[in-house]
Amino acid sequence: MDALFRRGSLPVAMLALNQGNVDPPAGNVSFSLSPEEEGVAAADLLVERGARRVMVINAGDDNARRSTDALRARLAELGGTVTDVVGAGIADLTPFAQKEGGVDAIYLAMRGPAARELMPRLAMAGLSGKPLVATSQLLSGTGDAEEDRVLDGIAFPAESWTSGRHVPGLPSAASVSPRLQTARGAAARLFAFGHDAWLLTAYLERLAQSPDAHVAGATGGLAIDASGKVLRTPAWSTFRGGYASPLASAGN
């Protein structure tokens, strides 16, 4: 994709379903569901909630690294900071909690099983009462409500459609998934992404010409920035009673 965009002017307008290191040429757009996007959205949510000093606990994989880097950069733009980045397996979090300046919130970049194991250690360090925001990876490895109750209250980015919200022009996920295998389980996220790619083709000119324009998609609110990248505002969810549920207070 980068090689294509380096050509500059293209014979036809293109909507690229990926995001590289080269901005799209004028009149072209790129759209992806990336870890960086989640990190930016998390920083925005945390600052909205008054959290400026954020401690990151992550799994150390590529997804976690990329979302953490984006979170750090966006927080800096908004006047916040990442106090520490520590591994998910660290035994004692107390020294980080007691650092000068304190910790306002925790960002978790890890899957569900690792987060479940982490929660008692957060409590021991006096951090369990802090706002907790995670990446969408939190859903991976969940599904047992009894086990997942420990995750209650953690906010994580989701897709509007897969989290049960109404999407104009699209039947509910609950009604589609029994009849369509590609709309079930983990594939449902790509189904929503494909729907939004199709949706964007009808609104490209309007979105590109107006910085305030947006459209409600299956993956969230969609807009296009000056560089030709689609900006997605995710639909936030949380765990309640061990079940993933929409988080209405997050501006969804």
C-alpha cells in the first residue's frame, strides 16, 4: 500500500483497507482497525474522565506496544503522561502506585485471562478503585460470566454493531449471526469493518470536505482527517456481572 501511495496521483479514487506509513494522496482514503486507533481513543476517554497520569500494564506483544505508544503520544498532546509501562506478570505493583504524583488511571493492554490474573494484584496495590481502560484484546479469552465478574467496570473499545447498538440500515448482530457464519464470533468484527468500508464509499466526498462531518457506522463514528485517514470513534463497552455491556456514559 505504501508503494502505491508513493506514486502520488492515482487514476481512480481509492479506499485502502489498511494503514501504512505513507499518507494517501489527495482524494484517496485509508481505513483500518488498528491498535494505534485504540490507544488514541483510550487517551481521549481518560482525559475526559479527568485522568492525566496513566499507568500502563501490558502483555508486551506487538499489539500492546503499538496501542501503548499511541496512548502515550496522544496523552502528551492533551497534557497528560504515562507514569510507567510495566509487564502483565509483575508481582508487586505497590512501588508504582506510590510514586510521587500518584496514578489517576490504569491502561490494560492484554487479553482477558491475563487481566483476570492481574486484578487481585491491583487491589493489593490500592489501584483497583482507579478508572480502568483496556484494549479490545480484553474480550479475548472471556465468555464465562462467573470468571469474568472480576473484570467488571473495565472500559474497552468495541464496535457499535457487535455490542448490540442500533446501526442505521443494518439488521442487528443478534438477528444476522444465526444465519450468517461470517457474522459470528471473532468474524463479526470484520463483518462490521466490511460494512463500514462499503458505507464510506457513499460518503467519501462529504467526509473529506468537512472536518466536522461524520457518519454512524457499524464499527463506530467515522470521520476523515486532513491526511486522508478514517478516524473511528469506537463504541465503548464494559463488563457488568461478568457480561460485556454497552458503556453509555462514554459518549456512545
